[in-house]
Amino acid sequence: MIVVSLINMKGGVAKTTMAINIADCLASRHGERVLLIDVDPQFNATQCLMSPEDYIAHVAGDGDTILKVFDRSQRVIPSAVANPQQAKPKKLEDIEIVNVKQNFDLLPGNLELYRLEMAPGDGRENRLKNYLQKVQNDYDYVVIDTPPTPSVWMTSALIASDFYLIPVKADPISLTGIDLLRSIIEEKKDNFGLNLECAGLVLTLTEANTKVFQRAKENLENDQYWRRYLYPVSLPKRVGIAQGQLEQMHILSGDNSEAKIAITGITTEFTNRVEENE
Ligand SMILES: Nc1ncnc2c1ncn2[C@@H]1O[C@H](COP(=O)(O)OP(=O)(O)OP(=O)(O)O)[C@@H](O)[C@H]1O
Ligand SMILES: [Mg+2]
């Protein structure tokens, strides 16, 4: 089982879009068994994979979310006839996953992560890794969508991952952020003794004929460190991609052939790099 986090501390660079579409491509084109985990409290990936009605019904029906992995505290159940009872948290291996489509499962996100971050909880960073150990025979790939802000959720995603993939918006400002991201990841690797590799850097939201895109690409191609990580294929900016997300539509099921070629190429580049590293 290979675990990859989509990561960038800059917001709106298409982390979520890449996470769901790479996961979809791995499942539908490569025939891999894929689990997507949404550790972003904003739960955008979940919104792209479940309709609002389905998500509300899921939570109202006591369906599991990422909260079950992180919140291991005992619940107090009030009782009118006896002393209050303590309910044990669900066993990690009993957490129920949502099936999105063939080969593609989701552990949905939860807004409550915001609140949980404020509450004490020792060792919370390691819980996602512990959980993934329980499901390691069930999946070929786990794709984790992370929040843009440094948080215990971002750290736990890195601890649980073998690889990280960086989507970068093709503009000069976004490029400056990736060196900072790299230093933060190196620090986490040292602090937690992680065996974590960069699976690459993908330019996103690109507009091929603009100077901004050409310059961003050239800067990376000439960068001593980053050039070996840069993917030859980038994700073009297309309004249809954003519109489709609201209807839980993925790039491969849409009608934009350029975007389809891009996500197919990006996914193949990703699997090749991962296999080289294995
Ligand atoms: N290729 C694309 N073409 C057009 N719009 C896109 C494309 N990719 C993503 N978007 C849109 O850009 C916005 C940001 O994308 P996305 O949510 O994937 O970024 P993110 O990095 O996950 O953001 P956040 O940091 O808030 O989690 C969304 O509204 C999304 O629909
Ligand atoms: Mg996101």
C-alpha cells in the first residue's frame, strides 16, 4: 500500500482537485484499489465526492468520518435509570468507509476537526498512521488531501505518508512558498524520523500561452533542487473543472479532453516515480 499526501501551505493551488482526480484515475484507469482520506477541516474533497444530501444523511445516521480516527476519547452516555455509561471509542479497524465508486473509497472529512484541534489529545499525530496500518491489505493507494495551514492534521498526514506530491500554482509568488514548504517537511522528517519522499511537483491552474506560466515553468526547470521533481505535464485552468466539482463530477468523466490528457499523464508520472522509489 502506497500512501501519498497532496500538500502545499498555499491555499487554492488545486491540492483537493488533484487529490480527487488522481485518486479517480488510479481507480478507474489503473484498476487500483484507492482510499481517499480528507483531513482538511474544510472537507472540500468530501464535498466533491458526496452530495450535500448524502453527507448530511451519512453524519445524521452516525456514519463514520475522519473524526473517529482522531477523537479517541470516551463518550459519556447519559442514562435516566442508571449511572452515566462510558462508551468506548470504535476500534480503528471497525471504522466504516464510504464507497464512492468501483475501487474508490472515501473516509469523509468533518468540520468538527476545527474544534478538536483545540482540545488536548496526546499522540494525536500518530493516529492516522495507526489507522492506515489496520487497512493496509485493503488498498493499493491511499491519497490524503491536506489543509493549507500548518496543523496537527497536516503533520499527521505527513507521518502517515510514504510520499508527498506538491501542486503549485503557476505564478511567481507561489514558487517562493515551496522552499519554505520543503524546509518544514525536512524538519518534520527529522523530528519524527520519517521515511518520506517527494513524488514530484505539478504546475496547476496553468494558462499555456501566458508569460506568467512560461516564467514559472522556466524558473523550476532552472532550479537546481526542484527541476528533477517537476512533472512534464501540468493541470490546465478550465472553468468546467470547477463547475463539475459541485456535481461530484471528476475530470475523467467530463468532456474536457485536454484536462483528461493532463490528469492521465500526471497520474502515470506519479506511479512511475513511486515505482522507481519502491
Ligand atoms: N484546473 C482547474 N481549472 C479551473 N479551476 C480549478 C482547477 N483546479 C481547481 N480549480 C478551482 O480552484 C479552486 C481551488 O482549487 P482546490 O480547492 O482544489 O485548491 P486547494 O489547494 O485544495 O485549496 P485549499 O487550500 O483551500 O484547500 C476551487 O474553486 C477549484 O474548483
Ligand atoms: Mg483543498
